[in-house]
Amino acid sequence: MGGWNCVRCKAQCDKRTLHITRCPQSLIVNFERVRSDPNGDQYKADNMIDYPLIFDLKKYGLVEEDFDPTQSTTYELYAVDNHHGGISFAHLMATTKNALDHQWYHFDDASVVQVPETHENVKSDKANVIYYRRLSKAAEDARKEQNILHLWIHHDGEIFIIEAKPTDSIQTIKDKIMERLDISAGYY
């Protein structure tokens, strides 16, 4: 039949949904890389899976409506296990973020190399397991505060910069521009 039994209603369902009522400290995602061809032979898929460095469960609709608003729902990637090779032979390497210096390091047997935090260095088509840790509410709020947007405005031959937060509304940003230009709200 292809479905499974729902844990709530016990009926057989065609699709499965996930809702989180309490955020765990860590999320560990194991990608299913083993596939079978039409003959039943197994092989390892090396397709690129786009996983974020930082994500918020709320943005994906995974948090229940009555979720505790004082609890952080933001997670930060801190490790990636990379599986090189096939089904019968493999070489494992890891890229991890050091909790003390917040730098990324690539581990390959006895070799450890610091790498810049870029999608190219952290993401891999060989990713097999990825590890996230939940940010504290204070860290989540601080991260939102740190993400300051710098808007470069060119007006009458002058260039000036307006700082805006991702949480600022369009009206707030517009008001900052008006204030900087010393223009009444009716001008635009």
C-alpha cells in the first residue's frame, strides 16, 4: 500500500508530517545515500543536498502554534560527516566548527586544516550526516541584532549609508531614509 499508520489517528496515511512541540538541543540528520537500481543492486548516491548553515524551524512550519515563544527555534550547523567512496569501500572525513574559536576545520585522518566558513567549504555532495545545535534565545536574538543591513543611498550626488535590521519593517526603513534626507513623509 505504501503508507504507514498515523500515531495519532491510527489510520493509514499517504504522507507523513513532522511537528515539533519542544526543540531539542541537537538535530542530527542522516541522509539516505544508499539506493537500489532496477536490478536490486545497491549504489551510493552523491547528489548535492542543499542544507543551510543556519535555519529557523518556524520558517519551515515545523513548530506547533502553541510553541513556547521564549524558546529558541534557530539551529546552527556545526559538523558535517563526508562519506567518500561507495557501498563496499569508504573513507570518512569531517568538517566541524570549533565551539571555542568558532572557526571551521576539515579533518582527514591525521590532517587538520582550518577552512573559511563558506558554503563551498562546509557543504559537500559527499555529506552523509549533518549536525545542528540549537542556539540559545539570547544568541538567537543577538544574531538577529548582528545582521545589520547597510543600505547605500545615492541622492543628489551624495552617498550615505542607512543601517537597517532584518526585523525592521519597510516603513521603518523608509522613515530612516526620510530622516536622513530631511524630507517630509509626503515627498515620496
